[in-house]
Amino acid sequence: MNEIAYDYGVLLKPKVLLAMLALYLTTFFTSSIYSGQMNVNYLEFFIGFMAVAFSVSGANALNCVYDKDIDSLMVRTSGRPLVRGTITMADASFFSWIMLGISGILAVYLGYIPIILLLEGAGSYLLLYTVLLKRKTSINVLFTAPSVAAPAWFGWYLGGAPLYPVGLVMGTLVAIWGPLHLWSIAFAYSKDYERVGIPMFPSIVDRKQAINGILMALFLLLGSSYLLALWANSIWYLIGVSILNLTLIIAGLRLYKSNSNRAGWVLFKLTSPYIILVFLIFLLTQFVF
């Protein structure tokens, strides 16, 4: 029983789920402080949290169902439950749609804007990326941008502040971060993607072009991170973000010099918490200063 529960947990891609929930939390509370209300409706907050959790969980699980054929051929994903046969395709599909259905019911309580944002997030990830474009174009990960931005916009909206301009900027930063994060791991596992014929940008161009593309995405993200300084209440935002950015610059230079899969993996791991840390620094400048 414990093993089955664990396998269903793996199906949800827990690291991705935690990252999306962290985006919801940081943007919700930043929005609440920024709006000046500070009277959090904890029922709406909790329902929003669960709506995001069920939506991301369902979308991740359904992605595993659709990609089971290629997951079985890739080193990185060969241990997933559907590949090992510990969960059947029918059970995983049913579980996925239940998660998405519960998310939709919860969103109805919150209003039409949350419904639109959840549909935009899950729909772009499942339909645009997973079904239509992942196996057909090298710019496939660019179409994950709306899905990773959705929890940030969702949290900001429920927090009470207008989406424009700060909430829009925060979601856009997440949208820029997503492709860089995915390209980093695609570079580290480029042989995997070549083997299964998935045209990830780093796996279909030579390594120099791949690194140049990753570095362009990296410096676009780093430059864009300073946009939030326009609304930060302290110079500590600039200081904190600059320290984070220096870490990624060093990792990017090591990738450029070493041309190694290991350096791509390190950049992937460092970018994992980056956007959350940027938002936490921005949150602290709103709350403390």
C-alpha cells in the first residue's frame, strides 16, 4: 500500500508541484502586501492553493500517461511508475482527470478569472506542449511559458492587487525562467532526447550553438530580474538579486568553458530555486521595508 501511494506521488512530479505551489504562495502574499489590504481571506487562499495543487498534479500525471512510450527509452525517466508497470495506464488516466476535475470545481468557487488562469496553465502544458509541439519543433519548451506563469498570476490575482503591472511582470519572469530551466536539463540529457527523437533545441544543434542559446536565455532572465526593482521598497532587492545572478553567471561561464553535461546539470539545479528566491527577496522588501 505504501509503495502504491509512493508511486502515485511520483506520478505527480512532486518537485515540479512544489515549485508551482511556491510560486502561488510567494505571489499571493506579495500581492496581499502590495495591495495594502493585509486582511487575507484564508478560505480563498486555501481553496486557491488546493486548486493549483490539483491542477498541476493532474496535468503532470496526464503528461506521464501521454509520454509513457518515450519515458521507457530515456535514462532519466525509465524509473517512473507507468514504465515499471506499478500503475496501469487506465488508472493513471482516471487519477489525472479526477485531479483536474477537482481543480475545476474549486476554481468555480473563486470566479471566472481563476478558471481562465487554470485553463490557460493546464491547457498550454497538456495541449500546446505535450500533445501538439513537444515532438515536432525545437522551440517546444517556449510553449510551456504560459503554464509555468499561470500559478504566479493566479496567486497574484487572489492576493488582491491588480495584475497590471507588477503581477504581469512577475508572471513574465516565470515564463522566461521556464525555457532556460528546461533547456539546461535537455543539454545535460541530450543523448536521451536524441535517442527518442524529441527535438529539444540543445539536442538537435551542435553543442556550441546549444550553449550559446542557453546563455542567451540565461542573460535574458538575469536582465529581466531587475525589472522588479522598479517596485521594490529597498536597495536590498538589487543587492539580493545581484548575488543570485552572480551565482548563475558563474555557472553559465563554467558551462561555456567546460562544454560538459555536468555543467548543464549544475545550471539546471541552480535555476530550480532561482525564481522563487527572487520573489522571496521582492516579498521581503515589501513586508520589511
